[in-house]
Amino acid sequence: MTAINIFRCMFLLLVIAFVGRSTAERVNSSGGMVWSTARDEAGLAEDSGVVIGEQDQIDGGFSSLDGMLHWAIGNSDPATLKEAAQDSQKMSLDELQKRQLELKELVEKLKMPSDAKLMQIAVSDLNNSSLSLEDRHRALQELLILVEPIDNANDLSKSGGLKVVAGELSHSDSDTRKLAAWVLGTASQNNPFVQEQVLGTGALTTLIKMVNSSSTEEAVKALFAVSALIRNNVAGQDMFYAAHGYIMLQDVMRNESLDIKLRRKAVFLVGDLAECQVQNTEKSELPIFSDRVFLKSVVDLIAVLDLDLQEKALEAIKTLLQLKSVEPSVLRDFCGLEEALERMKLQLEESMADENKRDYAEDVESLRGEVELIFHGKLGRVISKKATPSALI
């Protein structure tokens, strides 16, 4: 058991002691218990667990009993909490107040370590070669929660902790690699400082290779981390292209046997990279955006019967059409975009006949029509430009 998990167990005991406090504040108009969890206090990382709001923490501990309670609830067994809640309903108000006083005394004796200390403990555990696989997973799961706040992610990076996590990408266990990629991706989201530090470890090349993993979850988390590392980061994108990451994206989009989640993430990243190219007009457009096979791998996705994937593919094509290097004639003649859009229109009409799919299908059809209009407009401009010299002769 990791040191962090020991703290969790201690706080679970405190939660059970504290669960009945201030019943009047937690009883709704119908007489039922109203539970406030960490999910109510803060957002969630992609597919991640509970996060602690910064307002609940102070250096060296929690600023309030509620802060401690939220942390403990988010890291405890729901069945145990439910049982404790039911027991608390049987207690009188005097008993509840007495329990609250007892808890305050316990809190004074037990000082919860700061986030910095908890991260230090987790990293120390990861550096322990004799640590069991289960405890290694626990340490990474704790870090996954702790790196949510940007300040924590920065602190972990400054202390060298993210370098230790990056080292876990080479572990022989798939779940360990998956969790390590998840932590790196979560810490890197919208955080240029951490992006730079993680890119400096050479983790990007490893993550690109991990997308080819036979484990779907490992591949998905690796692609999530790749996206988080290079989003709005020109240096990271240059490293991505140099490592032939675009070939990885092309292979994922073309492989019909892969999990649909992975293909969605791949085409979404293509759209994101194209958008970054559109915004950086002073930078020369990359050759991949004029590569016929790469463009066809994007266009072919709008034929896959998954509205979410089709929508993401349309968004990517819409952005690609804004690039000068993307030839509309290539999209028409080699990629078959015109026919694909027509077939998609018929398919969406069938989806709109289904009451459960109608609203979403109508939204996607609106986007499809917009892409078709832009595409035909760009084709028209090209034709007129080609016709002009002849007209002048």
C-alpha cells in the first residue's frame, strides 16, 4: 500500500465520523440526504476521477472540514459512504453535534499533507523498483488527480516528477503505460510550461509509437497525451511532424478495425493542426496538407456510419479547405469528396427520419451543407482562374 493510500484510509475513517454532521444543511425538502461531492466542486479531466478545488486547500492541509470531506468522498468506496449516511440518519441532532466536535479534535491532531507533499510521496513510490504493480497504479492515479490544477502540474514539473512519470511510458505493463500517458496529457493541457518540459524528455516519440498499441485504452490515452502536448504549441508540432506523427494519424484514420474513439481523436487532431496552420499565416504550409493519401484518409471518414466521427471529419475538411496548399481538384478527383458529400446527404436524411437521431443529424447536415458550399466555391474560383488566360488570348 502506498503512503498516499494510507492517508486515504485515515480520511475515510474521518468521513464516516463526519458524515452525519450538520444534517439540517444536507436534508432537502423531501427529507432525503443531499450529498455534496468533489464532482460538484470542480471539473473532471478527460475520463478522470474527482478533482479538489483550490479553494479547499492551503499549504500543509485543507482550509476547512468541507475541503477534507470532499477529498475523502471523492477517493472512497461509494457503498461504504452510503452505509455511513444511512447510519447517520438514525442519530439525534445532539449525537451529530457531538460527532462533529469529535471530528474537529481529530483534525487538529492529524494534519493532512499538502498537494506538494502528496506528489512527492507518489513520485518516491514510482522511484521504488520493489513497488507492487497495484501500488504503482495507485501512485499514478493519485498524480492524475493532483496534476489537474495548473500550479500543481507546474510544481511537479519543476521538481522533476513529470520526468519520472515519462519514464513509466517504457514500463512492461500496459496499464502502467496507459496511466503514465494519461498523467502527462492531463498535466500538459493548455499549459505551455509543462508542454515544454515534457517535450524535453523525449516522451512525444514514445507516445506516438504507443498509439499503435494492441490495447485500445493505452492507444487512446497515448493519443490524448500527444494532442495535449502539441496543441497550440508550434515547437511541439514541429517535433510531431519530424517524428512522422502524421503517418500515425493517417494509419489510425484508415484502419477500420480500430476502436471508433481512436479514429475520432485522430481526425479531431487533424482539424486542430489544420486550424493552427490557418492561424499561423507567416509559417509555410506543411506538405502533409497537400498529400493526396492523407487527405483521402480524412474524406473517407465521412462515409463511416457514426455521426460523431462524421461531424469531426467534416470540421477537419472545412478547416483544410481554408489552406492554400489543399487543391480542391484533388479533393474532387482523387478523394471523391463531391460524391461522398452526396452519399452522406442521403444517409443523413434517413437518420433524420429516426426521432432519436433527428436533432443531431440535422446539425450534421447543416455542417455538411456548409462544407459542400465552401468546396464548390473554391472549385469555382479555381475554374475561373484557369479560364482567365484563355479568355485574354
